[in-house]
Amino acid sequence: MPRFKFQNRFSKIGGSFFIETGEIMILIDLKHYLEKNRCLSINDLALHFDLPCDAIRGMLDHWIAKSRVKKILCPGECGKGCFSCNESTKMELYEWVA
């Protein structure tokens, strides 16, 4: 069950989703969740925050621009060595680096 439950109120501007209410709080919550878990998939983040992947990507862009988060596309780049990814099942991972 997600930790947060929001009224899913979004506006779409220029191909990106923006949260109309509580954006700052969610950015901070996203930061804390990534700091705690270090590396998470976009799907894990979307499930945890009960938000669409595009909304999460928009918030992650904020932390990527500040060089706090790094986007990783599996296979091979995550360094975990599990080799369970293949070209057709690339995972979109985000790692807290600051």
C-alpha cells in the first residue's frame, strides 16, 4: 500500500506532468525515499507515491538537474551484476548520488 494518497490532480504542460498541490512536499519526500533506498525503478517510485510515471519523472528531473539523482538504464549500467535485464525489458532506474 502506498505511503501517500493524493487526489490525482495533474496538469499537463509541454509534455510533462506537474502536480498542482503539494509539489514541494512530494519533492522532499521523493528525496528522502531515494536517500533511504539509494536506487529504485520508476515503477517502484510510482507505486510508492501513487502517481503516474510521467509525474515522477518530472520531479526526478528537478533532482537530476541538481546532480543529486542519476538515471540508469539497465542492462549493465547499474553495476549490480544480476544480468536479469535484456534489451526488451530495460528497466529505468534512478540512483541518489549526493
